[in-house]
Amino acid sequence: MVFNIAIVGSGPAGFYAADALLRSGIPVQVDMFDRLPVPFGLVRHGVAPDHQKLKSVTAVFEQIADHRNFSFVGNLDVGRDVRVSQLQAAYHGVVLATGAMSDRPLGILGEELSGSVSATELVGWYNGHPDFRDKSFDFSHPSAIVIGNGNVALDVCRVLAKSADELRRSDICEHALEALAASKITDIYVIGRRGPAQAKFTGKELREFGDLEEAQPFVDPAELQLDEASTAEIASSPSASKNLEILRGFAQRQETPAKRKRIHFRFLLAPSSIQGKGTVERVEFETLRLSGQAGSQTTSATGERVLIPAHLVVRSVGYRGTSISGVPFDERSATVLQQEGRVIDGHGNPVPGLYVAGWIKRGPSGIIGTNRACAIDTIDSLLADLKTTECDVRDISRELFFASLRGRSVKLIDFQGWRRIDALERANGAAKAKPREKLTRVAAMLKASEQSLA
Ligand code: NAP
């Protein structure tokens, strides 16, 4: 007997879950569903366009997809086109790996003003996510603010700071390249609400700012002065210590007048309001101080306020998971309720046959590889349950489930269809000396999935 398992979401957690199942030694058929016609989730639509090396993990995912017991089912929105309960009825196990598709709000006055945008929107737009394709951003003013001190904030800042020539070598989408090439932004402020010792970004990403064609980093040495507790934190964190070393290097650099863009790293500033008449004109910050023991310092306001003028504010303060219809969800952490990867109801009882992996399980943290261990843990639980529960408790067969889909107007895309899209994107990219030129509209993806390149 073959166990049929559905995976919802084709990002890293979904593919690592598929891999764990296919390597488990038990007979399985894995069907991976995605609401878009194209796979790879955040690797395609989240990883920065100039970080091609990080995207090379898709070669691993392609190999997983080559397994004869694997199917990709693109262009099917689980929750909208089919309910999770329909999958549960047809599969021995359903693994939700939908990631964190939304963003955390700041909850301050003026957040809704035009020109105040989330990193989710901006990143989705320059990476060609169909949901964000038609967004527009105003790059016509000299100053922009990026709020947050994580790696996404650095990605956004770098894309805003790079020259058109630098961006042209990446797989940034044409519409975004065109808009950014005309950008008038000269000053980008990257704002952390805590100090340099507590920044969440990593050295490899931070170091890149020392090496940009037309932008240079600025740090006020006074903001790198550490209190005793932060000094102790740095001493026990190689990552924080590397960040500090790089920031100190930036602080000592001589200004290069030929570089027309400046990136200002600022710390201990908490946004209190975004201000302007209809559109963003400035952001008000309160300056903070740290106090307490190393590792558990808290911030308090000093009473001083700082105004930074800007017409673009990018809120990059973390992604947020979105609930899936019919699945128990904790609004506070924006994750699915779970224990060891088993979805649980509000009373703590496991929901039979329903599992969760990746960011929608544990929140938006870690690097791509972190999702491998996370998915393996979930699949361990699923495999243990398959051994102990009755073997075939499904209401309908997988075949019947697909037959029910064929009766609708939904056009499903298989991995061959994706390969045709991929081939076209690579060919379009090669013509411009880029790794790929992505299709950014679902209709174009569907069309390309049917056509082979001559
Ligand atoms: P993150 O690493 O959690 O950083 C979020 C940042 O937002 C933190 O600096 C946080 O400050 C700040 N923040 C939160 N609420 C705030 C508020 N109300 N006001 C001001 N600042 C606030 O999230 P992320 O940057 O979105 O990254 C998500 C994950 O993807 C991370 O694990 C990241 O490493 C990973 N990623 C990796 C790469 C890469 O490897 N190159 C690239 C992109 C993303 P506090 O620390 O004070 O909370």
C-alpha cells in the first residue's frame, strides 16, 4: 500500500518535508500544492535578486522533484480553490508549509500614509511576485528610511542603494530595474530600535555595504559605544562581534565624494509616528537607552526625539504568517497551533492527519537550511503516526480528488509545466545577460507552461 501525502506550499520547508518522506523507506506518493503556477516560495520571491548563490538551493529542490513519487500541483490555492478538509479526506497526511506571507505592522500613527510600505510589498514587487506586480513606489525623493535591523532590512537597503549596472547583473525584474534605475534616492537610513550589539542582521550581509559601486556606509562612532552589558553580549556572540567589527570599520572610513549615495546606520531609535499630509514626509523617532543584564537588556525612552525627513519608509520588522481557513491558528505568534509538527486544536488535541512545517510552524526566523531540520522533525511525527494509526482511513481516494478538480476551470501546472516556464525565463534572461527574466503575471506563467521552446 502507498501512503498519499499532500504538502501545501513549495518553499524550502515544503521541499525538505517532501525529501524526508521520499527518503523514509516507506512507500509514499507526495503531492505538493502551490497557489502559484511556479514553485520555490520565498527562494524565488523573497531571496534578494543579487544573492544568486542562495538561490542555488533550487537545484536540490529540482532533484527532489525528479523523484517518480513526487508531483507538483501548481496554481491551486488550498483554502480558496479547495479546503484543507478536502485534502484531509483524500490523503493519509497533509503537511502545511505555507510560510509567512504577510508582514508585522508597526502599530504607529501614519503607518497607512502613501509612501509607507512594507518590506513584503517591496521585496515581492522587485522579485516579481504576481500579488505585488502592480504596486508602485516613489523613488523620486532623496531620502528613504528602512525600519528594522534584520537581514530583510539589509536586502531592501542594498537593492535601493545599488547602481543600475549592479542590479542589471541580478535577476531583479525588468519593471523594478527600470524604476530603480531612475531613482533619485541618495540617503538611506537603516534604523535599529536596539543597539549595534543586538542587531539581527549578519556579518556577511552587512559587509557588502563596504563594497557598493555608488553607495557608501556611514556610522556615527558615538552610536557604537557599548554599555557594560552589551560588551558582555558581544563577547559571547561571534555574530554580534563580527557585526560590530564591520560597523567600526565603516565608522572609520574616509568619505568617497565620487559615491553619490549614503547609507546611514542608526541605532537606539524607535519609530513613534510617520508624518506627512497624505504622503510620508518624515518619521519621528524616540531615542532609547538600554539597561539591565547582558542577554536580557530592555529599552526605555530618553525623552529625546529625532525627526528624519523621507518620502519612502520601508517597514522591515518581520514577516507574519497568515491563517489558513479551517486550521487552528494562534493570532499572537501568527503560527498554526502545533506540537512536534502535529496540528492541535484549542484543547491541545492533535488534529488527525494534519501537520505543519517551516515558518508557519515556528515563525519567520532562521536561514533556508533551518527549515530542513524543522521539516524533518515534522515528518518524524507524521511517520510515527502512520505506523500507529489505522492504515486506510481516507474518505475518498487521491484519484477521485483529482477527478473532482478536473471538473472545474482551475488549470493545474505540473513540474513539466514549471520546467517550460523556467526555460523561457532563463532564455529571456540570457538575452539580457541576466540569470533569468521572471514572468510576473499568472496568465503569462500559465501560457508559458504549455509552450516548449523551439
Ligand atoms: P528579523 O531578523 O526578525 O528582524 C526584524 C527586525 O525588526 C529586528 O531588528 C527587530 O528588532 C525589528 N523590529 C521588530 N519590531 C519592531 C518595531 N516595532 N519597531 C522597530 N523595529 C522593530 O526579521 P527579517 O529581517 O524579516 O528576517 C526574517 C528571517 O529571514 C531572519 O531569520 C533572517 O535572518 C532571514 N533572512 C536571511 C537572509 C540571508 O541569509 N541573507 C536574508 C533575508 C532574511 P528587535 O531585534 O529589537 O526585535
